Amino acid sequence: MDDYTKNEREDIFSRPVRAGKRTYFLDVKETRNQEYYLTITESKKQFPVGGKPYFEKHKIFLYKEDFDKFAEAFQEVINFIKEKQPYEPRVAREEYKTDEDKNKEFTDIDFEDLTKE
């Protein structure tokens, strides 16, 4: 088994979550002992000045024995945030606008009007 195969095991199940400029991947993988575990990866495209774009990734490994504690704490934190700071939709930022939305921002110009004095 080469280093890549050892480090990047094949996904058993995967679910992407797209969130603006970020994508989260929830991947089920399997250990050598056929035990499933979860990896949570945050992927964000970076655009360095004068450089080639790349994806910055951050990964968390979560094993079966910790699922219940993690899920309980995660839900507790989500409930706290929802209670203390209820969700209010944000105004769409430029990078989230669709092409249709961007086209609405421009006024139709009649080029013949530009030649009239």
C-alpha cells in the first residue's frame, strides 16, 4: 500500500455541504480494522495575488466512540446560538449574486441616445 492510499482512504459514504465560498465534506471512511470513522473537511478556494488559485483544506477526524459526545455538544452549541442570536437572513453579498441579479443592476442604454446632442 503506497503512502497516498494509507493517508487518503476511499470514501464509504460522502455528503458535501456547499456554503457560500466554502464547501464542507462529511466523509465516512474505514480503518484497517474495518471500523468506520468520519472526516469533516472544510475546503475554501484561495486566490493568491499573482499566483495560481488553490484549495485550502482543514480536516477533523471523528471516531465512533466520540460520536455521541460530539453530537450532543454540537447540538448544545447550535441551540445556544439560535437562542441567543436568532437567524436573520443577510443581504446577499456580491459573490453570492446570480448572473440574473447582476444584470438587474445595470440600466439599458440606447446607443443612439449617446450620439444625440
